[in-house]
Amino acid sequence: MLSELEVGTTGIIESVDLPPSVHNHLMYMGFLPNARVEVLHRAPAGDPTVYAIDGLEIALRRETAQAIQVRMTRPVRPSATETARKSERKARR
């Protein structure tokens, strides 16, 4: 499940098991079979989680992410977006 991936890892979408209206909306944003999705970060309370897919950053609640089946790929280096955010936070201090 997408919700089980750790921050900094990627997965390949295998299937999406959601009602048609939600499924279609996610497909429009790039949640398609064989698409690569990266876990960018989680909210402090653990929900929602922000994912990168097809050039977009999308926050999904855990219950939605649990309906998306993925196969895990190897861990990735921090994305350029995440690296830039960390640099901005350090600069503000």
C-alpha cells in the first residue's frame, strides 16, 4: 500500500481501488498503473502525506493512500524540492 512507504522511498503504482469519482480524479493527477510515486514528507501528526508524481506534489490522507497498491522500489535521494526546502529552513534560522 502507498500508505506504508517510508519518507524518501519510491514505489510503482499497481492499482487504485477507490470509488470511480475519486479514482478518476487521481488518474487525472497521474496516479496511473506503472507510474512512479515518491513519498516526500508527512504532516507532524502523520496524516496527510505528500507524494510526488508526474511533476506534482499531492497530499493524500492515509485512508486514500491505503487504497493504492504499489510495489516498492529502491530508496531515493532527497528530491530537489525537498533539498531546496531544507536549505530554505536552515537559511531562515
